[in-house]
Amino acid sequence: MIDLKTLRENPEAARDSQRARGEDPSLVDALLSADERRRATVSRADSLRAEQKQFGKQVGRAQGEERAALLAKGKELAAEVKAAEAEQQEAEQAFVAAHRAVSNIVEDGAPHGGEDDYVVLKHVGEQPAFDFEPKDHLELAERLGAIDMERGAKVSGSRFYFLTGVGAQLQLAMLNLAAQQAVAAGFTLMVPPVLVRPEIMEGTGFLGAHAGEVYRLRDDDQYLVGTSEVPLAGYHADEIIDLGAGPKRYAGWSTCFRREAGSYGKDTRGIIRVHQFDKVEMFVYTRPEDAHSEHLRLLAWEEEMLAKVELPYRVIDVAGGDLGSSAARKYDCEAWLPSQQAYREVTSTSNCTTFQARRLSVRYRDADGKTQIAATLNGTLATTRWIVAILETHQQADGSVRVPDALRPFLGKDVLEPVR
């Protein structure tokens, strides 16, 4: 949820943010009205309760007919208090709904527009040049005995798969490399739950426009996470955390689940867009004034990992209309896929400012000892989709795949050889 103090002082900034996202700016005015009504009903209910308390003392001192008259008036006052409290509760509910309807305020400098209006910040590495016709990742993987899509579909349905043999080993090598880097950078490694309560999923902002992406277990009233950002955001919910020594940084290794609603017919070949994958995700709690610089550090750590697996990539600044509701700014790294002659997303890092932490009541004490809302950020350090780019980028004419130097200690191989 956005900061109400900022909203009241500069509502036009919130309206501009809504326009940058392609969302309705009138939601800001609805929130302002709901906030004003809520404060008015709180004031009225408090005033009536104070009057009722004072009236009670007056009744206690009265006798005879005066007391009877006061008791009758007291019943009327009690009815007014009850009605005022009901109105306050209704106004509070309307305010919460209006507050949750407004997305985070887009950071100054983020591009305006939609999905195709990103800005390319830089290109890193050279696209591979082959003296043979390059194969796509699935053909390579099947020859290596690394992926079995057919049996994945037989067991679980479309967009599921088995990672087999060197495919499973490659994923573990990649994720272990990411975990190793995260720990060396001061992150606490976590293996979080992949089922969360509704209030945690709601608090991170995934039950709004993205609710269709989430798997829900209705009998248990829990959700399967699409990223370990969700449980890590909930880890310190309703807590006052110590940021005196700097940001709290966690790296979550988890299996992730996404319904891929609305993606029918897109990326149906291979493992580019699937329902289940593994990921190491960075998650940070920090002071709001440090969030921007921390965001750039997360991006740098992502780029460090991409350099280790020797992938050419570009960095894009995502436009406001393509941001999730919680994000104020997002940078994606997109690796080059030779089979598609295109860049495809492999990492994403978002600065969510105080939006998630305000929903989840994650606070810290400032230099004066006052409690303040923390800021949260997240970023991908490695995920299953990287296998696609690694296989295609490092393929050789005979169908073998050269293993990047950084992965060799984990895999125990220099080259992945075809088995069929």
C-alpha cells in the first residue's frame, strides 16, 4: 500500500503514477475520499464515546426522576454510539479496499508506456556466431538425455517436464553456484515453505491483477508460491526488525509454481514457459532511503551470475505499464537465445519501496527510536530457464554443449556429450 502522508501531500504524483502504469487515476481520488470519510467517522465515534463516558458519570450522580430521564437519554446516546461505530467500521473497510486498489508509485525516471516501451540500458557480451545450423534447447536437451517433456506431460499435463541425468545436474550446478555467490555476498540462505497463507500472498501484491497466475489449494486455504519472494516477504511480517547494521538480505531456494494463465499458445516448446521451476531469489529489507542504491546492487549481483555462466545479455528498464502492482521500478536481464534470434528474460529485480512492508507491517526503528516502515526488494539470481540459454549459447557442432568454467566444479564435466 502506498504511503498516505505522501498521498495527502502530493496526490498529483500518485495520479501521474497511475497514468504511467496505464491505470485509472481516479482511484487516487477515491482513496482520498475514503481516507477523509474514515477519519471523519473515527472522529465522530470517538466524540460520541467520550460524551457517553461523561454522561455515565452524570447518571451515577443523579436520583429520582432526573435519573430516569437521564437513563432514557442514555439509551438514545448508546444507539448513536452503536450507529457511529458501525459507520466507522464500514468506512474502514471501504478505505482498506480503496487503499489496496492503488498500485505503488512508479519511481521517477522509469519509462512510461506498456510492455514494449522498455528502455535498453546496455548490451553485455557478444552473440555467439556458429559455423553450423544451431539447434534449439529442446533438441539439444533430448540428445543429451537432459529433459523429458513427453513423460512430463504424461504424468502431470502440458508444460510439465522431467529434468533427467545431466539436465538435473546442470540445474543443481547452476543453483548451487547462485547459492554460493549469495552467501559470499552476505545473504542468509533459506529454503522457505512453498505454501503460504492468503494474507501473506495478499500482502505481497500477488492477489490483485496477478491472481490468475497463482495456484490455490481451496480445501486448505493456502497458495503455492510463484517465487520465494512471497514467503521471504512474510518472514518478518508484524515484526520490528533491526536494520542498524544495514539491510537484511536473504536468498531463497525454492520450487515455484505458476498457472501461466492467458499464455495459451506461447512458448509451448521446451521449458521457456512452464508451470513449475526452481529458482534462487534474493530478497532484501532495508531503510527506504537506501532502497534505490540496494536495487542497483541486486542488478549487479544478477549480472555477476550471468557473467559466470558466460551468457550474452542486455539490461532493460521496464516501463510503468509493465510493472507489477508492488514494484516502483524493475530491471530485467534478458539473455540471447540463438534459436529465436531474440533476447528473453532470465532475471528480474524490483524495488517495492514500502509497499509490501506496509501491508505486512514490517517496521524498523530509526535513529530517534521511532518505528518506520521498511522497504523491500527482490531479484532473481538463477532459475530453470537459464538452462535454455546455457545449452543454446554453448552448443557445439556435434550436439555437445561446453560447460561454462564456473559450473565445472559442480558438474564435474567440461562438456555435456549426446547420449542419443
